[in-house]
Amino acid sequence: MFRRSLFAVAGLLLAGPVAAQQPLKIALITSKTGPLEAYARQTEAGFMLGLEYATQGKMEVLGRKIEVITKDDQLKPDMGKAALEQAYGDDKVDLAVGTTGSPIALAMLPVAEEYKKILIVEPAVADQITGDKWNRYIFRTARNSSQDALAAAATLKDDNISIATLAQDNAFGKDGIASLKEALKAVGSKAKVVHEEYTPAQTTDFTAPGQRLFDALKDKPGRKIIAVVWAGAHPLPKLMDLKPERYKIEIAPGGNLLPVMAGWKQFPGLEGAIYYYWGFPKNPVNDWLVTEYKKKNNGAPPDFFVAGGTAAAMAAVEAVKKAGSTDTEKLIAAMEGMSFDTPKGKMTFRKEDHQALQVMYQWRMKQNPPDNYDLLDLVREIPADEMKLPIKNKR
């Protein structure tokens, strides 16, 4: 009996350190296959850099080495759902991060609820994710459509503006336009949306939709603006080829990836709102990210989704540290109302819907951009508390 007890104690002593050294597993699900591949690769690059910064290069938290398991959902909702099920069920990850496309993220939300595991949504933006499809296991570092819209609306407060909209005929596009209309009211803008145009995401010829937009605006008094909500190859150059200036129509394209905006250099003075541009934030995290990313990418600065991936990683590390555990209930308690550092400065997970509140930026295209990276001037930083973000979940 005594010998068996000794062996039992010895077994416990041996098991303790081994258990303590189990890796902290995080699944990173992105859409590396398909038209949003660039977004996915930026997210992954930013995520790994964010872990490096948040752990001071140790890649561990609470004494546990961080193991990142990457998965490609191929921009398909069923694949995204299956990837998250595999991550939680087979890979036994502690939490997951993803994904690139809003339709895929929406398919993943019930999986997090079924497995009772945290899913940090990055970079999908549809309002439904933290709206009517939300559940308590979902946190989002990405901005949502309403934040995009409120930032855009903050630049459209002039009296006597008529707006026609162009968006993709999918959840992202429709969500974005609905949010823009709500945002215009929220900021007290008197601008009116007089026409909505939705086209398939793969559209390459914008002659017909462009003409419908022009027809809706050309006889309106005051300022006439086409507001564009688009992911992927942007229609701005093709719209400009149709010569909207004939009718004194302006284009408000929103922000986009650096390679896309580099194609807008011939439109100096163009304005919009953006989630992130490498030269705007002034803080230690962004300074480090810009320096390190340039080192690894032949001098190219970090783009839109690099910053988002970094923010998601820093949120995950801060949550585990604050909770002192990867237990889901402890993580939820730690993350609700949690503020954390990002390349954009502090973000805060709102308790009611777990949406990260964050600043946005108003930009203007430089008169003579010197290269394909140094493109934008900062008009102003739009603080989070200026954007009265509605709570859209029903739970």
C-alpha cells in the first residue's frame, strides 16, 4: 500500500510539469484559396508578428508555448464550418481566429457555440457577426460594416448631398449599404441615398451599372457622390473611365489595400475613410510593426489586414494573460470590456456584443505620391466615441 502511494505521488509530480507545458493551441482560419488570398496572407503575417510582439519574442504565455494551426477555408462556408469543427474537435485548440469572408464567418459562428469555445473574428466585417447571428463565444477585433459606414458618414456631413451606392451583391455589400444609410442618420447628415446598385462580386464591366448610377444622380442639385463598398479588385478606375466629372459626380471609394490604392494615384485629392494606413497611427506597437514588416518584406509597409491580424493576436494573448487560463468561461469574463494594445492604439471589446471599439481615419490622396506606398495624407483621426455604434444583437 505504502509503495503504491509513493508511486502515485511520484506520478502526480511527474504529470504536473508535463501538463503545465502543454502547448497553447490557436487555430487561424483564413481564405488562402480564392480572390481574397491577399487578405488571408496579410492576416496570417500580421497574426504571427502580433504574437511575437505580445510575447516579447518568446512565443509563449503562462509558461505554455503557442502553437498556431493554420487552415484554409477556400472561401467556402461549408469548408469554414468544417475547419472550425476540426480545430475544436480533433486538434483540441484552446481558441480560434478567423476568417476572411463574412459568409464563411457567419457559417462558423454556431460551431463556436456548439463547442463552447472562443472564436475571435478577424477580418470579416458583416454586422450580423456581432448582430443577429452573434453568440457569447464570439469576439471581433475586425471593424464591422457599421464602423466603416459611420466613418464614411462622418466625411459626408455637408448639406445637400445626393448619394448613389455601388456594392457587391452579397452579405458584405448589402450589409455595408444598409449600415451606411443608418450611419448617415446617426451622424445627423442630411445626405440622401437616391439609388442603390448591386452587382456580382466578379463583375469586370461597369458600363451598365455606371450609367444607371449617373442617371440617378446627374440632375440632382448640390453635391453628387457615388459611394462604393467593395472587396477585391476595385471598380474605381473603371468608373472614372466613364467620366463622372461630366455630371460633376464625385466618387467616394472607401479605403483599400495599398496595391489597389496605388492605382488611384492619378486622382489626387480623392477622399475617403479607412480602417488602417501604416503612416497614420503614432504608437509603439505600430512603430514596431512597420519596422519589422518592412524588414521581412523588402521595404514594403504593413497593409490593412496585417494590422488586423496583429490586433487579433494581441487580443488573444492579453485575454489568456488576464484570465490566467484558457478556460472558456474565464476567457469570456476577462475579455468582456477588455482594452488591449493594437497597431491602431487601444481597442476595447464592448461587453454587450464583444465588438472591438476602435478609431478610424479620414484620408486624402496626396497630390504627387512619391511611390506606391506613400499615398495618403491624414485629414483626421475619427475617435471611437464619435461613432455611435448601434448594438444589433438580439440576445
